Amino acid sequence: MHLVVDPLGVVHCLYEELIDLSSLGQLSIRRASHVEPDAQGRWFADLAPVGGPRLGAFARRSEAHAAERAWLEARWLSAVPAEGQLRP
């Protein structure tokens, strides 16, 4: 589990239950994506909630989840602003 702390002290992460995140302070949990099957049983990871692409098709749900996690860690979580580059 990756925890990224921005210059304001806000912790960003992909939600997991490895630790009790409420111990870090007040939580604000938002959906970053949707993993859903289509009518043919193929799986897609839709990252539109964070401005990302639709990934897939995947034969297995676990493959869609793995792609979702990889994309979020590489492109969304790593985009947390550095000092002096705060988001509005």
C-alpha cells in the first residue's frame, strides 16, 4: 500500500484495509474507477472518475483490477502535487 503525503499534510492512497486509515485523520473516500463486465462477459476498468481511460477488454475480473491498480498508481497517485505545486 502506497501512502503519499502532499505538502499540506493530506494523505492520498488507493483504499485498502491493511491499516486503519481513520487513524490518520478524517477520511474523504471517493471512487476512482469502476470495474464492470460487458454483455459478453469481458471486463473493463473505467477510470473516467479521475479523468482516465477505459481499460480492457479483459477475460478475468482480476486482470481488470490489476490494470486499474497499475494505472492509478502510475498516473493518478504519482500525480499528487509536490511542494510548491499545489492543486487549487
